[in-house]
Amino acid sequence: MHRFLFFIDNLNIGGFQRLCLDQAYALSDQGYSVEIHVLTEAQVGSTLLNIEKEFILSHNIQIIYHSGKHMKQFVNFFKVSYGLRSGDMVVSHSLRATAILGLIRLLLLTKFNFLTSIHQLPSLSDPVQRRKRYIYAQFSPYLSAYSISVKK
């Protein structure tokens, strides 16, 4: 069975976190193996993981944390990417993960299925952050806009 791997900055309570979990639930219900790779440490307190822990477990969704420095994340992502098979799909809800995965994709000379979902309007970012978002987005072969406003 094909796998879906989601990459996300954190599982705090928020819009893109909710979207990621809802996508994971729907794909799990269809019989896919689902992993969520989180770029920060597990948080204590009110997070989606803590609130929906039983529901996540009932869907057999694996949560894998890759906290640490960028180089450590790069090595971890490289190991994950090296194990991808044809038909597996990588969905990034994180522009930092997109940049790392894009570099790995170039280094491995493989064209694994890879999509980045953009959530924030560029006009809502400060100019430096907007440039970073634009540059990071260039590492993804496919971009998906979360809303019509973002698409425009």
C-alpha cells in the first residue's frame, strides 16, 4: 500500500495543523498508510496531538518528531526520503521542510511525488519573510494554494 507522508512545523492548535490532520484522517480511512513528520519537539498542554490522541491512534497515523538543528533534520529527512517507494506521496505544510526535501530530491536524483501546500497570503508577511517564502516555495515541483486568495 502506498504511503502519504505529511511534513508540518508543529501540531499546535491552528488552521494548517487542522487541515493536515483532516487530510491524514481521510487518507487513513481510504486505507493508506499515513505518517506526520513534525519539525519541532512535542509540546505539552493544549495541542491537536494531545486533544485528538485517541482519534489519531484509532486511524493508525504515525507521528514522528524531527526536532533539532537544520542539519539533523536534513539527515533525518534524507533517511525518510531514501526509503520512499514509487507511489508514495510527500505533502509539505512547511516551507522549511519544502526547502530541505527539495534539496534531498536533487541529491538523490529521484523524483518522488512531492507537493507543497501554501497557507498564508504573501501580503500578510513582512518583506523579508515574503522573500524567504517565495524562495523556499521554488524547491517544490507542485504548489497547492489553501484558498482562492492565496492562489491569486
